[in-house]
Amino acid sequence: MQAELKDLRNSGWESVLKKARVIGCTVTGAASHKALLDALQPGVLLVEEAGELLEAHVLTSLCTKAKHLVLIGDHKQLRPKVESYSLQKESGRGYDLNVSLFERLVLAGFPHASLAVQHRMHPDISRLVRPTYPALHDHPSVAQHPAFKGLGQHRVVFIHHEVPEDGEDSNSGWHASKVQQSKVNSHEVGMVRAVVTYLLQQGYAKEQLVVLTPYLGQLLELKQALAKEMGAAVDEMDMADLRKAVLPQLLANLYVEDKDKQHGNNGVRLATIDNYQGEESDIVVASLVRSNSAGKVGFLKEPERINVLLSRARYGMILIGNADTLRNASSSAAKSHWGRVLTAMGEAGQIHTGLPAVCQRHQRPILPVLDSPAAFLQRSPDGGCCEPCSATLPCGHPCKLHCHAGGHDTIKCKVQVTTFCPAGHVHTRLCFGRDAACPTCVELRRVEDEEAAKLKKLEANAARKRSASDQEAVRLRGKAAALQQQLRALEDDLQQHKELMAAEMEAIELELALELQKAQVPAQLVDWAAEQEHQAVVDHAAQEERAAAERLRLEADKLAAEEAAQQAEGMKEIADQQRQLAAISAQLQQEADAARKRYVSDQEAARLRGKASALQQHLRALEEDLRRRKELMAAEMEAKKLELALELQDFA
């Protein structure tokens, strides 16, 4: 998907770029869009600052259809940056990764052309680099560059001092983090601030000045010192190097990044020598930093960096450093190169212990030379000499400044005047502050603003309290809903638990009942069998009893029918029945005894005996009933006899 999107973008760019005669990009862009450039098939590749590019970067920029490769650069200035020292040519290990294709071809004798005429530097400046470029000539126009304002005839000044560079125990702020090997010279920071202020007082614009230094530590200190008074701009390359080398809290403490974002590049340009290669400025002020008795010059030992430093200025250049440290450098290359440069400066009278300032108005030197920030304030407070200006300003008041360069159109008159504001208030202001606010009006506005702020604060507090109350209410409602939900969940859990316990209890009861049933089945079966057998016996006895009763009834009926003649026979039958009943009773008694013997149960035998006794009682009751019935039958028979006798008598 990403490849397809890239192809779509390339197709759109290709249609646009095909209409262009010249396409410009960085080597990184050329490598990133190699397929697009191959599709465009440019025949010529022109590489600017080729001496500062890695060979690999140039090779990746070449297109497959390229016919010409034009390299423009200077192999006697800074080489490409390679972080690992062991891979650099200076290590002597043979990797030479920081040797550009440009330098390799030139040193190999490949045909090349050299710049013969320079259009940048005044001859007083270009002569310092002529030993490196002996064939380089000055164009006549550079001799016509404007004079260096405030320095008389001087174009190049080396301010020599012997103040040591800051040590590792310095409180400058840079060394608070032990994460970088950078150097700082606080004395030079103060001198640079004073020199730049002096040059601005001469009428130079901030855009005409640049301050160079070989060390990021000094760059950071200069940024802090200059930003407060005149503004200071650091480009993105130096800021990127600072972010890599310095702890973030150090940058935050110095407000470097925040001020850059607020002011952009509005201020005096600050840069390291390495990141200023290829650029130029009307005036260059350089802080060389290194000042020690051991001759340690660090980054200043490389001739290429020295050439870049000395070839950036058009009109004038001021170097601030320790000439003795540079002359006695421990590096032979640095000692030779700086020795030649300082000798040329010394012969031209360009080495001083301070800034050889010249009053532009009176055209006389300010003596003694300005060798410290305090000296600038004492002997040239406003950019000229110490004489009062006394000129009349456009407002009519005399100029209160000391001697200074330039006119008075931009001078701010600081005479106190009394006037009326548009509201009619009398107030005192500085003469130049015609738009100055009336203190009374300001105070009234302040009171109004305070009251409005108080009201706004009260409203904000009330709104905040309402918001907090609403939030608390919402939170409590949410909490109550959550608690209710939890309560319902607990109730559901309790109900489920109860149901589970009930099911478990029922299961346990069933298991116990099953076990009890299993334990009682044999005894129950025995009891049931005994009851069934006993019931069969009782049923049989009952049937026998009912049959006997029926026979007795029939016999009684027969006796009643057969009258008195059959009474004797009935009595006989009753006797027979009694005997039969006695036999049945005996039989039942035997059967009960047999049942008792069969089931070997004393209790059952007792029960059967009780039942037999009950049957005997019932038999006796039947006998009694039979007796009464006999008596009744006898009475009825007697009554019938009487009735018959009466009927016979009536009939007769």
C-alpha cells in the first residue's frame, strides 16, 4: 500500500518536474526519490559544496542516465562529518571515510579548474588565506568595500587576552552535565557581547553581523548572553547539534528553544564554524575560546577549519582569543598555520590587547583600547567617545547621550515633560513616549481590570463549584447505580445460593430416604408378607363367618317356615353350628399359632392372639345375637301360632 501511494505521488510530481529545466534537492532527497529522478533522466548532476559531502552521498545521487557530473567545492576547507574518529583520515587507520569524492579526485590528479578571482573579502582579509590559495586573486571591487565603522582604518583585529578558558569546575552551566567535551571562555563571552553592542551602535544592522565559535559550549553561552539585550539567532543545524550534546534541562533552563520559537531568526546570527561553511557576512566576530599554557587548541588545530573561519567576512573581521596559546599550539599543523596567520597580523599591526575603537564623529582613537566589557561602558558608553553630544533633537531638547555615531532621528529623548491625556488627566512622561499611557488612566484601567478579574474569578469559582457539584452528583449517582447493581447481583447470588442449598438438601434427603428405604425394605417386605398372609386368613375366616351366618339365616328361615316341627332340628343345627364355630375358632387358634411359629415374631403372635380373642368375642356376640334371634323367632312363632289360632277361630 505504501509503495502504491509513493508511486502515485511520484507520477504526479513527475508530470510537474518534466516541465522544469533545473531541479534542486539535497543529497538525502535525491537518494529518497531515486526512482523519480531515474524516470526524469537528468543528464547533468551539479553538486554544490562537494568537498563537504561523503562520497557515498554523491554516488547515491547519481541517476542511471547521467552523462555529466559537476562537483563544486573546496577540499582545503572542512571535510564531511564522521562521528567515529577511527574512521576519519586523521586517525591514520586508512579508512578515510571523511575524504570526499571531490578531494579524492583532486588529490589523484583528476583534471579540475580552480577559482582564480574572489569577489567576497577585502584584500586585508583575503591575504590571511592566500598562503592556502596562492593563485587566488582579488577582484578590483573588493577593494572598494565600505570602511569598518568605528575602527578607523582597521579591517582585521585580533583582540589578544590571557584570561584562561573555563575549567571543568566552572559554574557556567554548560559543564553541569558531564555528557559532552565542549569548551567555554566566559571572558570572551563578555567581550563578544560588548563588541557586538559597539558595532550595532555604529549603525550596523543585526543581519550584517555574525558571531562564530568552534565550540557548542561557547555558542550556548553566547546565546544566553546576547539574547537578553539584542536577540540572538541559532540555525537549525546548530540547534540539532546542541540537542544531541546537551541535556534537555540545560536548554530549558536557558530558554534557548522557547526564545527561538518566539523570535525566529530576529537577532544577531550565532553559529559554529563548521555549520557556517559556505556562508558569508559583512562583519564576522569570532570567539576562539582556547586559552591555556599547555598549547591545547582542540578544534582550532585543523587548517581546514581555520580557512573557513578566516574566509567568511566581506568588510571586516574581529578575532578574540589568546595569541600565545595559538602560537605555541601542541599540534604542529596548528602551530605552523596559526603562526603564519598571526605573523601576518602582527606585521600589519592588527593584534591588540583590546578593541582599537575610533570615534566616528571626532575621528580620533578611544584610548586606551577597550580591553574589557567595563572599558566599553567607561570609555565608549554610546559607541563614541566620552564627550557629550549636546546636539538638538527633533523635539527641541538637547541630546543627553555621549558622543555617538549616526543621526538623531532614532534617538529617544528622555526629558521629562508634563502633558494632558485624552481623558484630561495631567501626567508626566518621557519626551519620546508620546504614546505613553497616562498613569491615572492606567490605574483606573488596572482597578477596573482587577474588579473584572475578581468578578471573573468569583464566576469561575462558582462555575468550578457547580461543575464540581455536578461532577460529584454524577459520581454519586453512578456510585449508587453501581451499588444497586452490586446489591441486585448479591441478591441474585443469594437466591442462587439458596436454591443450590435447597437442591443439595433435597438431594441429601433423597439420598437418606433412599438409604433408609434400602435399609427398611427387607423388614417391610417381611411385615407385608405377614400382613398379606394374615389378611388372607382373616378374609377366609370372614368368608367362612359370612357363609355360616348365611346358612344360619337360611336355617332360621327354614325353621320359621317349618314351624315348630323343625325347631328341634333347628336346635340341633344350632348345636352343630356351635360346634362348627368352635372348630373354626380352634382352627383359627391353630392357624395363629402356626403363623407365630412361621414368622418367629412374638409381637405378631400376640397380635394374632389378640385378633383371635377379638374373633372369639365376635363369635360370642354372634352366639348371643343368634340366641336373641332364636328367642325372637320363638316369640314370632308363638305369635304366628296365636294368629293362626285366632284366624282358625275366626274361620270356625
